[in-house]
Amino acid sequence: MINVRKELSYKKKMRRTVIAGNWKMNKTNQEAVEMLHQLKEEVAGISEVDIVIGAPFTCLAAAVEETRGSNIKIAAENVYPKDSGAYTGEISPKMLKAIGVEYVILGHSERREYFQESDEFINQKVKAVLREGMLPILCIGEKLEDREEGKTNMVNEKQLRGALAGISAEEAAKIIIAYEPVWAIGTGKTATPELAQETHAEIRNVLVSLFGEVGESMTIQYGGSMKPENAKELLAQKDIDGGLIGGASLEAKSFAAIVRAGR
């Protein structure tokens, strides 16, 4: 048993802790720059945690410029899986790469619900982001009715296998998974650390079945109302390797507190 615990601890240490903010449809350019300027001071010198902020398209160029040379990286919140063409209103991976974006959030439950994004379409986006050398943050998660009907693992596995179809183990090593129980997003409800760990372990099992040993090294974030008050206990779980933070990422001090909890 001691050896098993040591092995689990070693595997967790081998995985990078990634704390990513998702601003959603919030902040003007000026507000973004002001917040990032403060955040740089709050998280200066932290190297044990990868720090990412997902910003709206309109803020991305300014966000990249403001964080240049710091330990903060910038993510887009969406992308269209074509390089160019007659796709009015859409943004391509090449456009994001050209301005210095390094991560892209994909498959968020709000994209799935409000814009009817399918696993197949999300799979196209994952591949397009990887082709441009950026890192996908792939969101999955069940609704309340799924959990109540005992379908949590089935739903998450379907979303994983659909969005990761045709992905090699080498490519999978560059993908971050963000588990977001839909019933906990923005509601203030949070899965207990034990419940979150249980689901993360099932997600890990699917990743290992798809990609072998690489599945053990993939970062799995928790994204259901992680806050400064609960971050440390959630991040202590052996298969929780970071967080995708919504509301608490809008203020520099609260987001920085979560980053520090991941050290």
C-alpha cells in the first residue's frame, strides 16, 4: 500500500499544475490590461504553477502585450477550425497564433448548450489548435440530470472519446482536460473534493485507455466553482491537477490566491 501511495504521489508530481482563468464575456481592453497589470504583481516569482488567462477576442492582443515577459500566458475562449475563408464573424487558429495566444479553451458547456457544438465539431477544433502549435484546454462535464441518473461517467467518456477521436498519444500529451460539472458552474455549488476526485479518477482511466502511459501524465483541471476558500483542498486530490476558474478569475487577488494554493 505504501508503494502504491508513493507511485500515485510521484505521478501527481510529474504532472504540471495549470490554473487557468476564463473571463467569458467580461472586460473591455482597458479593464483587461488593468487587471493583468495587478495580477503580474500578485503572482510574480511563482514558477511551480502554469498560469493562464482566457480572455475575449477583443482583449487578446492587449492581454498578450501586457503579460509579455511574465509568467502569465494567454488563452482564447474559442476558435473556428479553418485557416481562413468565408466564415463571417469567426476567428482562425492562425490569427490567434499570430498575436501570441498560446492556449485555446474548447468545448465549454456554454458553447455546447448555447451554440449546439457537437463532440465532432469540438474534435475539429482540437486538431486545428494542435496544428498551429497551441495548447487546447478541452472542457467536458455532465449536467445535473446526468449525475442524478447515474450517467456521469458515461457522459464524460462519450465527450472525451468524441473530442479526442483521431488524436495520437504524442498529441494528447499537449492537451489539458478541464472537468466542469455543469451543475456547479457559476452556481456556487461545488462537488466535494472526494466526489471531484472520484470523477477525475474515472476520467484518468478513460485517458489511459486511449493513450496508455501518456494518460497518466495529462493535466486534468477541475472547473466547478473553484474559489480561494476551497482550492487547496481540491488541488490536494491525486487526480486534480489544476483549475479552470470562472468568476474568481475576474479579480486579480482572488485568482492569485487560487494560483498560490496550487504551489
